Amino acid sequence: MKQQAGKLTFYGWLLAVLATVLYLLLSAPSVHWNTNISAAMPGSVTGWQQQLLKQNNSSRHISLLLSGQTIAELRQVAAQLQQRQISQLHWVEPGVAMHQLQTVYQQHQALLASPQQLTLLRNGEYQPLVDAALQRLYSPAPLLPGALQQDPLLLTQQKLEQYNSQSGLQLRQHWFELKQQGQSALLLMAALETDPFDRGNASAIATALEQQLQQLQQQWPMLTVARSGVLFHAVVAAERASFEMQFYGGMSLAAILLLLWFSFRSWRPLLLALTTLGCASAFGLAAVLLVFKQPHILGLVFATTLIGIAIDYSFHGMLAANQGQAAFRRMLPSLLLGLLTTVLGYLALVLLPLPVLNQVAVFICAGLLAAFITVYIVFPRWLPANSMQVSPAFLRCCAAISRCYTRVPAKAVLLVALPALLAIGGSLVYLMQFNDDVRLFNQSPQALIAQERQVRSVGGQNWDSRFIVVLGDSYQQLLQREQQLQPQLQRWQQQAKLTTWQSTVQSVPPLQQQTELQQLLQQAYRSDAVQQYLTQLQLSPPPTTQQWLTPERLPADMLQQIQPLQDAQAQFVSVTLLKDVALNADDIALLQQYQDTYWFDPIADTNTSLQHLRSQLSLWLVLALCSAVVLLGWRLGIRPAAAIVLLLLLAIGSALLISLLLQQQLNIFNLVAALLVLALALDYGIFFTARLQHQDVVQAVLLSATTSSLAFGLLSFSSTPAIASFGLTVFLGVALSCTLAPLLSVMVVRESEKRAAL
């Protein structure tokens, strides 16, 4: 009967594994792996902020700055590039947008005026306006059709020319041209028809574009290209994450297989280990795909550490099963307790408002549960007693380690451990510095960052990442509130706290101002200075117009800064971009006097969220330690529990201190790593305080620690700071835990044996 139940359990588990693999084969190809770094960061924004970031489509724009050739040659390069079709990429012709804007302004002349011109009109100072109009009239540049008849003072004409000259670029045919350090340059712009974080499409577009640029550089050897756009950063980040996932995962697996062959010199342990890892990976990935609609690729890099953890279950299972069914059953409670502590450690990550760690936690927890079930069901059937021979070299290594530790007196351990713990704790408190910078998540290559800055500076798009947001119930209300903000922006500009800004109201004044301007112009036309000017040009005062300029009439590209908020009831939003910002907290506080006007700093908000998250994680780490004391005290007794907690504090404290000394600063991922070290060190402590065969424990823990050190140690070389910090701390913590764990036998097991003998 028992044998029949065992068969049913085995085949049931086999069926579950096959079903999981089938699910992955069917669903994995259609999964959208998220490469947007903001999706991996804490949810620092809510409400209108979230909607604003979600609707922002500037991420779909790219720019190319061509230089190194004559302007005639650059025009040829641009023409050739635009003629070559790239799927889901279309070139933007700024000349078309400017023509559209010119057409709109032509239809609504005498409705725009600069703040200075408006002030002159309000004060009745008409002669400066006449002088400016005459000066513009006698310049060689062409006028808008019908400008003199509709707008004799050429207010709209001057407004349009001011808009064209903001960036310093000159529009020639279809491109923006400029002189850069005495060298000709040409700026090309394009828009994506797909999400730049859609890994497949984005990579295909970037690859096709790079191929064409390389061909053009072969034809024009002196040609240099600077790139700007989210596309290039997203593709680099995705490729780097994919490479690291494959490289670190592959290296960890290869190292484990080599270690198994060195230790056992048999195909059976290799097969069992691969079976455990395969089941763990399959169930972990399936769980992530079931729980998360768009898993982040960065989470997969973290998830490669499953190899170093899940293999531990194989080692304990193989060595115990090789001793027979009785030894295997004695080992299971310790293995189950180790699973419980590790899963609880990772489940804590699920509660954190950090999406990438949520995904890692689900992956690891599901994978470890699958690894435990595989060991429990499969190993007794596939590994009969005494069927596996341990390598003599490995046995000698374990025996030598055991002899070293058996010579250590228990009192000496305590006399050294307690002062060491105090010294480590004091050093951490004294030297502690934290880095809560969002750039921990990703860091683009310096060459690409330099190109980005160059293009944005040349194109006049080097706006600050901080901006002002205005909310309203309609377009006109937004424009009115933007208009109320303009005097404050002018004061900041005069105080050198910003160089310039860009608001929609600069291009489309509110209807109230347009009406006022019409009234002021009618008064101006009746003045002597303007009457003389009109007589000189044989012009008549134009009538008032009722065709008001509204945001809906602007070209689509100019409407990006003012738009309705999706999923928000009757809400509209406008963005005022700033350049060279030097505002302090008191300046920002002044915005509170303007209705529904807010300062929005996404990077600072995210950094603040990381800081709060760090504080929360520190508290959870303390709670995890306290929970471990309670759990271990209930399961093992007070003395073993106290010894294991001492081990945990030494391992975690030393790992954090060394990480601090090497990195100069700690970050949230060092604390996440500390939580994992807690779980892994608990495993080692549980086994060394359990009444199992000491030789088997030493062998299993040594193998486990070696593989975990390899898996996490490799991550410390990652180019992503968050992953590198995580890997370094776990590597140090595992190595220290493995070194200190055998002392638990000295402190607990040996003392218990002495008392029993008495």
C-alpha cells in the first residue's frame, strides 16, 4: 500500500512537471519582457503623476546628430538615410511641423504678443512697437502672407521668429543645420511606432539603424553620429541584462557540474542535480509568468541565484539518501526547516514596493518549493543506498576541515565571537553611509551618455528632469493658470535661478489675454504714433477677429506639454519645462500660492521612496532575526538558537562592513542581500546543530556554500550597481557563514554530549 502511494506521488509530480513545461512552451514566446528601468523602481508616484508619466510619449523620439563632413555631404547622408525604410520607424520632418505652425499663426495673426510687447501696449507706449515693426519690415527675411494687413505691428511675425531661434538651429529644407565648433552639423529626428521598451521590436529597430549608419560611415569615412533617445539606452540595458543572465547562469551551472564531478565522479549525481535545477527553474518561471503580466528582465538576472540555492537541496538529499532511508528521513525535518526560513526570507521581499524584487521573490520561492518536492519524491527512488561513492579527495578535504574545527575549544569561540560582534557593530554604526540613488538600477555606458548630452544640448532639448505641473478642468483653465505663473518664472530668470522655460501659454495665450490684446490693439491703432505708421505704409487698421487661437489648433508635436489626463475625470495637465534650474526649497514652496500648481521631481521622489524602503527593510531585517530566535528556540532549544543567532549576526555584520569598506557606501540591495544571507546562514546553522552525521553535514554544507558563493560572487562583477552590490554582500555572507557554521557543533553539540556523559 505504501509503495503504491509512493508511485502515485511520483507520477503525480512527474505530471505536474510536464504540465509546467508545456505551459512555458505555449506562453513564454508571447511574454512581453519589460526593459523599462522605471518599471523596476518603487512606485513613487500616484494619481496624476502616474498618469502623466504613463502618457508621456517623448520616449518614442530619437535624434541623430551628423557631423564630420561638409554641409552638402551631410545633406546627402541625411537624404540616403531617410530613403532607407526601417520598419516601425518614421523620420520626422521639422519643416512640415514649422509650416503647420506658420499656417496656424497666419490664420490667427494679431493674437500673440510677448510679455514685453503686452506691457508696452498696456502702458500706451506705442513708439517702441512702431520702431520694432519698421526694423523688422526692412530686414531681408520674408513675412507671413497677409502679415501687414492682419497684424500691422508684426507682433505674431516676431513671435514666430523668436520660436524658430530658441535652439540656435537653422531650418534648411527638411533638416536642422548648425555650426558646431566651426564644423557643420545636421540634426535628424525620428519617431518610433512601438514602445522602446518592447525588447523584440526595439532591438530590431536599433540593429537595422546601426547597420545603415555603419554602411554610411563606410561611404563617408569622416562621418560621426551622436545618438539621443530612450531607444538606445533601453536596448543596451536589455542586451546587457540578457548577457549577464546567460553568462552568470551558465557559469554557475558549469561550476556546479564540475564540482559534482570532482566530488562524486558519477553521472547519477549530475542527473539528480540537473533534475532538481530544471524543476526549480521551470516552476519559478511559470510562477512569475502567472503572477506578473510584464515581468522585468532585470529580475531574471537576480533569479539566476536560484541555481546556487536550489542545488543545496540536492546536496543534502543525495548525501542523506546515499546513507539509506533512515538517514534520509532524519535529514528531512532539517531540510524542511531550512526551506521554511529561506522562503520566509524571500517572502518578505514580496511585501516591498519594489517590482523587480517582488518578481525575484516569487521566482525563488516557487523554485525552492519545487526543488524540495523533487528531492523528497525523486531522490529516494533514483538513489538507492550506497549507490554513490564520494571522491576520496573530497572526503580528505572534508576530514581535514573537521579536524581543524574539533581542536577549537568552545569557550574560546565565545571569548572571540562576542568582542568581534561588538567591534563589527560599532564600526558599522560609525562608518555607515547609504546611497539611495535611482541610478543603482541601471547605468548606461559613458559614451552613450556623452552622445545624449551632446545632441540634447545642440538641439535645445537639454531640459531639466524637474518641471512644473499645472492641473485644470479645461484647456483654457490650464492656460490661465500657466499665465499666472509667468511673472514668477520671469523673476527666477532675473535672479539667475533658471535660464529659460517652455510653457504652452507662450505659444497659445488664454482667450482672456487674446481678447485683451485685441482691445489694446484697437486703442493703439487710434494713437498718433501708430496712425502715422499706418499712413506711411498706406494701411488701414484691421478689424477685430473672433477666430481665437486654441490649443486644439496647434500641431500635434506642440501639444505634448498640454493634454487631457487619461483615467482621470475631467482633468487636464500641462507641463512647464525648465532649463539650468537652481531653485531651493523656499522657491519651490512659492508654487503653493498658485492653484493646482505642483513641483514634480521624479528622480528625487524615487530616491525618497528608496530611502523609505531602506528604512522599512532595516526594520524587517531586525524582525526576521527576532522571528528566527523564536522559531529556532521552539524547534531546537534556547542554546542552539542563541548560537545560531550569534552566527547570523557575525556573518551579516561582517558582510555589510566589508561591503561598506569596498563600496564606500551601502544601498538598499546590500540590505536585501543581508536578508538572504540570514536565510542561507540559518540553513547552515540548522544542519550543524541537528543530530545528523557530522561528516554528511560538512560535505553538504561545503558543497552548498561553494556553489552559492560561485553564483552570487559572479553577480558582484555585474555592470548594474544594484546587482553588483547584492552579489557582493551575499557572497561575503555565505563565505563567512560557511566558515563560522562548523563552530556551532563545537558550541552546542559537543557541550550537549559532555553533559550527557555526566
